[in-house]
Amino acid sequence: MATDNTQPGQDAAIVFEPKQSRSAPVASVGVIGWLRENLFYSWFSTIVTVVVAWGMFEGAAYLYDWGVTKAVFEAESRRQCLNTSPDGACWAGIIDWMNGFMYGRYPDEEQWRINLGGVLLIAWVLPFWLPNLKGKIGIGMSAVMVYPFLAAYLFLGGERGVFLNLMVFLAITLLVLNWVHVVLFYLTGRTLTENLVRMTGFEHRPETTHKYPMLALVAVVWGCVYAWLGDWQLELVRTNLWGGLFLTIVIAGVAIVSALPGGVALALARRSTMPVIRVFAITFIELFRSVPLITVLFMAVTMMPLFLPEDFQLNKLVQVMIGVCLFAAAYMAEVVRGGLQAIPNGQYEAAKAMGLSYWKMMNLVILPQALKLMIPNIVGNFMGLLKDTTLVSIIGLYDMLNMLKAVGQNPIWIGLHKEPLVFGAAIYFVLCFAMSKYSQRLERTIGQGNTGR
Amino acid sequence: MSATDTVPMAPEGQIASAITDEEVIRLINVNKWYGEFHVLKDVNLSVRRGERIVICGPSGSGKSTLIRCINRLEQHQEGEIIVNGTTLDSNVKNIEAIRSDVGMVFQSFNLFPHLTVLENCTLAPMWVRKRPLDEAADVAMKYLERVRIPEQAHKYPGQLSGGQQQRVAIARSLCMNPNIMLFDEPTSALDPEMISEVLDVMVELAASGMTMLVVTHEMAFARKVADRVIFMDQGEIVEENAPDEFFANPRVDRSRLFLSQILAH
């Protein structure tokens, strides 16, 4: 307003002209500025910088020397390794045992089944990362509810009962239909159900009947798959042969998938106003949280059979899974409860005041907000679970840790302890780091536009 | 009076009343305690369709608790509350039905921060009234236009000012097509320059014949739209009076003191 001199009776005001911005001094910005600020701020920090840099360089040089330049990659036995290069790593043993680390004692000629299970899982969850796709909830539900049966049969094999017959072919059916849905959606812009409703002329009927064409299609495709693959049978591979990274991922995967719904249920139960439910939830959570996982595992393997009918034999792996799942759910419950408590009371009141029922309020208003807040803790929990599964090696399952330790007891590779553990650490690091990075990405994408918090 | 005179005054005087004989809310000897604290004492109240009631009183007098009992966000221990002909008891289905017909606007807006403005407005119509998405969205846009922020429909609540958020909250309640609206200090959390935009909307709503119970300290608003002013203190209804009478010539000494305190500066 300083330039405005239209008012009568006033002299021309002084004209304000902003100064040009100059660039900042070289020593305070960019690489040089950063170095000065963080590494060479005073003579003391300069000394610390130099010492730490020297230490890091020496350490890295030693590791590089041990792990790469002096390492042996091809040898018949540990003796040969030592003869070739006594101070280097003997990666030859790791390479020789790689199959064992990955699959345990699973028969070589059947290992394709594990790989196929992995590929199918990827095919199942791939649509999640496709942009703008509708019906992701259905795909997710089928992945959690039906895929495990298909995977279980692939891994285990043997006779299929009526139930497993139903589920395995249902899984194949749904996988096919999921992808039909994806392709149709990108071609027509409508979901599979909507397309079916149009084609069958159900669009003029009430909306509650719109699910029938879809159900009919599932039944027809299931029939076709059954006719095609009905006689298909895989050789039985008992679970005591399962092992390695495969077993680790199976146990951790089952625990992770069941932990979240279990945790949500327990957390809601703990906040319930119904005393019986609340007391049960508190007892369960506090019991499992106060007991070490290894105790839970021993209980699951040795005590649980005592409570079951005599001729009812549970598989050791199943017992372990039940134990890990209960343990994981108890921990997850407290994470979820923490997230629920972070939601202001006004959100509950606003949802209730609109007439939403308890479950709709939870599913539509409270949990979507709470879960977003919980992502870092949830993923932290998952990483803990993945690493905790190494404890099953103590009760005699050949998970990855047990296979890594077994190398050094093998006559050919006797005494080879360091390298397998380094290798195992690297595998766990890659898995956990990937989870951590993915959770950070998830936090950003879910938080988009949600700037109010 | 100038401090509370924030309603931009269109023609002076009352908005035409649309009261009918039909009784929509009735409270009979309602008592409520928070622990040992007796917060509502023998409250009796009858509200007819189309009536606009302003409830005022010092803080802690139980006025918010009273209107929160009407949609059972708070539970009363003694007495009877009848809303739209249904008695409030522990029957969850009845409570949900009543809540869907009774809109409520809060002091702190309580919009859902993870949903856009439009999604905030369509959520309850879709999930409680089972309206299809496009129909719910049409209705929502109609009410967002009525509160004069249709252009913000695709923003998130966190991107709006307080006054805009409160207007969205009003639109969100109206989308359920309620026959009663409860306002719990709707302007108390707002900056002074945003109060009038919210009160404007509420005045319009009053003019449309909506049954309204408003807890507020905006006395100019009360004077303009209220059919009845209720003054509460210490859990009791101290005075019930027509607004002109209440402001010019309060019957009870306690209301006189209250008015002199809030209108003094």
C-alpha cells in the first residue's frame, strides 16, 4: 500500500522496493556446507571424524578381504577351503548347502511345488499394486481365506478329503476369476460382477440378486477345474521334511496373516463393556505377553496333546503354528489397542450420532484411522515375528537357523560356523529391511491428502 | 451486547415460527449422575415439531449433557426420554433408529479426517439408509451447496478452516434427512470471524422449519431464531421463557445474574 498516493491531501508516499536476494555463502550450503556443519565443526569433531572414518575403512577393508578377495567359492570340502586360503571365507560350503537352507530336507524332485506355491502367491497378490483397480478387497479376502488351502496341499500333497477337494479347486477357480476380473476391468472399466449382471440381464432385478450370476460362474468354473484336474494328486511330503527358509516363511506367514485379525478381535474385546469378554481378553493377552515364546512353543508341543483325545494326533508343525499364532495375536492386540486409544472420542461420538452400528463405526471410521497410525508398530511386530521363528529350531524343526547350524556338523564341512551365520544374517536383513521400506511407503501412500493429522 | 452480536442481522426481529402440535421430544423427570455428581436433576421438557429451543447457562450446568441424552450419547439413570414416539432404553436397534433421525453437530466438528468432505457426507446415508452411491452423492452436493461449500467437496477436512469444517458437519447431519437437529456449542471452538458464517447457515436452517435444540452462548442468535430459551444451572432448568421476555425481563434472579455477566462487556 506504500505506493498508493491517490488519497487527496497526502504527499506521495515513499516507494518500497524489495532488495534482490543474494545467494548464500558457499561455506554454508551444499556439500561443503554440510561437511563443515557435521564433520569438521571444531578441532574435536575433526579428530572424531578422522578416527571413525579410519575405523570404518579398516573394518570394511577386512570384511571385503575376508568375504571377497581371500574367499573360496569353489571347493569340495572345508579342508580344501583351508588349504586354498586359510584366512578367507569358505563360501563353497554355503553354495553346496544352498538347497538345504532354502528347502530343508524337502525332496529335490518335489521342490518345484514350493516354487509354484510362491509364484501362485505372487500372482494372487499382484493385482494389489495395479492402479485404480476395483474389487481389491475381494482379491485380498480370497488370498487370505482360500490360497492357504491350495498352498497347504501343494506343500503337503497326499490324499485330498472332500473339504480339501472343495477348497483346492475353489482356490484355482478364484485365482483364474481374479485375473479375468482384472483383464475385464481394464478392458471395460467395470468389475466382473457388473459385467456378469449386464450380460445375464440381472440389472433390472433388485440389487440383492446381483450376486447370483457371480456365484453361478464360480460354480461352473469350479466344475470345469474339477473335471480337468480331478485325478491330479501329489506325492505326500511329511512336515518333518519341511525346513529351511521355506519353513521359516510358512510359520512366520501364517502367524503374520492371523495376527492382525486376531489382534483386532482381542483389542476390541479388551475394550468391550461386557465384563466376561473383557476379562477373557485381558487374561489371554497378559498370559501370553508375560510368557517367553519358547515356553509357549514347548507348551504347544508337549502339553497340548495332553488336552486332546488320545487317538487324535496333531502334527508338530501345526502345534507350533497354533502356539506362534496365539502369541502373535496377544502382542498385536496391544498394538491395536494403542492405535484405538489414539483416536479421539469425538470420532466415536460422531459415528454413533449418525446411527452407525458398532461394527460399521469400527470398520468405516475408527479402524481405518487407527490402522494407519499403527503401521510402524505393526510392521515392527511382523519383523519381530519373522526373527522369533528361529526359536522353533530348539524344539526340533529344521528352520533356516537349524539348517545353518547343521552345516558345521556335516563331516565334509565340519567346523564351518561363521559363514553360514553371516549368510543367515544377510537373508534376515534383506527380508526385514524390505518389510521396513515397504511399511514406510505404505504410510506415505495411505496418508495422501490426509493432511489434517 | 455488542460482543455477542455476531449474527449479521438481516431484518430485525424473529423468524417466522413453524411450530406444530406434534410432540417430538419429551423428557419426564430425567436424572443423571456422573459417578457421585448429580448432573441432571428432575429435568422435564417437551419439544414440538418445528420448535427452535436455545439452551444456555454457565459451564457445568448440564446443558450439553441434556442434549447428549436425547440421542443417548449419554445414558440417563432415572426418568423417561421419548424421541419421535420411541422411549429410549437399552434396545440398540431403537437407539440406532433414533440417532439416524436426530442430527447432531459438535463443538469440535468431529469430521472424519480420513475421508473427503463428500465421503463424510455420504457415509451414513450409504451405510445406515442403504442409499446407492450416486444418489447419496447427489443429496450430499445439494446440502453442501446449501451450506455454500460445494467447491470443497473433494478436499479433506484437514484442509478446511474451522468455519468451513463446521458447515460441512451441519451438511453431513442434514444428509441423513433428520427431523430434529441438536447443536452442542457449534461456534465455541471457532475464531470470531468464522462464527457468523456458521450462524448464517443455522439461521437459514431455522427458517426452513427444522426442529432445533441449540446449546450456545450466542445470545443474538437466540433472540433471532428461538421460540423458547431455556436457562440451566446446576443440573436444573431454572427458567423457560420466550426470548423477548427472557432477555428483557428474566423471571429468576439467577438468570438475571447470568445475563448481566455475559452481556456486560
